[in-house]
Amino acid sequence: MLDKLSYDVSKVDHGQYVAVMWKNKWTRGIISMENQFLIWLIDHGIFLRPDKDTIYVDLPQRYKTYPSKVFEASIHGVIPVDKVISQECQITNGVTTEWNKGAIEKAQELIKNARNTYFVPLALMKTKYNDVILGDLYLERPGNRLMNFIQELELWPVFLECNKKAYINNLQNFYTSRRKHRACFVKPNVIDSNMPVMTLETNLIEYNAICVKQPEFSLIQNSEGSSIDGSTVLDIDQKGEKIVYKLTHDEIEKYADMNITLHGREYNALKILVNKIRDLNICERYKDHDLKTIGCGITTRRCLH
């Protein structure tokens, strides 16, 4: 029997499974009452703020055990830091298991301002109650420039540090705490069966071996007009078939105001590099076309070494 959701919290329990009418479809949800009255939509990965028109019904038992359609993801290899006072009364960074407010707000700001976000899986962390996909998060900025989320936050030493040893030693603290929405009790179906598996007993040597095998992630340029001011000097696409040559942001700034003189004429170093990199990328793209090579045009410009 359908009920209209009221604001009488005595009629529902924290952690109660319900079916919710959302966008004209029934979807599974879990009641969350920690800070406010919300419903976590298990198969969509978002919170629903109920109102007087929200319709729900208690979820039958068999639907409570079906796998979730969303999975929990976690950035690996880093630990939060906080200020601690040493025995010499000096303030230093110390390892902690709680993210401070500044780190959370900065992370949200970076993600919000990104054109696109890319999560690159590394391994599957299996725990008693939940399966967590470990990986790296990349943010795309204007000009197809990729930024590693962790490297950006690491620039702020009060937020986090890359510390594999401390990360492995704290796996129990990072991945067994109780989740606010309790959705960790509904495990997802992980399609990629070739993904390495980690447990809370994984040691540093095993973890390092998994990290070494992860391929470097880069955006694949789909058109000749794409920007070449990417985030790496040399990128290999995920299939490993083509090489894409790019300039880093620092290199662009370095050569933008640099001029060189050739045969009595002055040229901008950045323009020379841009033209040569474009030539290299065109040659790389069509080097196997009909098993023929591509000729190189004659130019008076010379590439810097």
C-alpha cells in the first residue's frame, strides 16, 4: 500500500529500505536520518530530499539483496594530514584518517570547475561489507589539459600527502568505517574480472606491484584541430596504438616569450614548437595509412632541442 511521506520521523527508521517513486519510476532507496531526513537512491548514487509529494513503499525482502548499479570509488595511495604538536613544541604535519574541511572544500571546487572528470580503475578492494574500486581521478581543463586530482591537492601540504606505506598500514581505517547511507551493504556487480584484487591484508610489496602495471592515462585527440597544449610531453592512448605529442603547461609558459634568430630573422620559439608538434602528430596519425609513408614538407623553421 502506498503512503505519502510525512515529516513525522517516528514513522521511518534510519537504514530502512524503501521503494521510491522518482522521475516516474520506482527505484530503491535507504532512509538516512543522521543530519537531516534524506533518502539515498541505491542504484543512482544520489540523495533525494523528500517533500510532501514523495511516495514510498517498504521494499520487499528479495529486492534488498540485489546488487547495486553504482559502485563506491576511492583514490588510492594518499593519506589525509593534520597539524600536530611535536615533543619539541613544533607544529608539523601528521598522518590522520579524517579529511579536514579545507581538503573537502578544495576537492569539491576542483571537480566542479573541471570540464570533464575521468576515473581510471586500478584495483578492486574487497571487504566484508563492500567492494570499492580503487583508482586515479583526472580532471580535464580547457585546452584538453589533464590534471591529476591528487597532484593538485598535494600542492597544498595541509590537505594530503602521497604516502604508500602509511596508506597500506591504514587500510583497515579507510575501508571498514560505517558509511553514512549504509549503502555499502548492497554490493555492486563488478564487470571487469581482470582487475587486480586487494584486501585489507594486502602488503606494500603487493600494492606496489599492482601500481606498476597501471597504464598511463591520456586523452585521445579525435581531430586535427584539437589543442596540443596538453598535460604531458608524450602520451600514449589507452589502446597503445598511436603516440600523441604535446607540450606541458609549464613548457608553453616557458617558450611563449622566447625568441630565436635564424638567418637574420626572429621567430617565436613556441610557434615553432607548435608547428613541429602538429607535423609529428599528423605523421603519427597517418603513418600506417595504406602502408605508405608521408612526405615531410620543406620549411626554413628549425625545431629546438
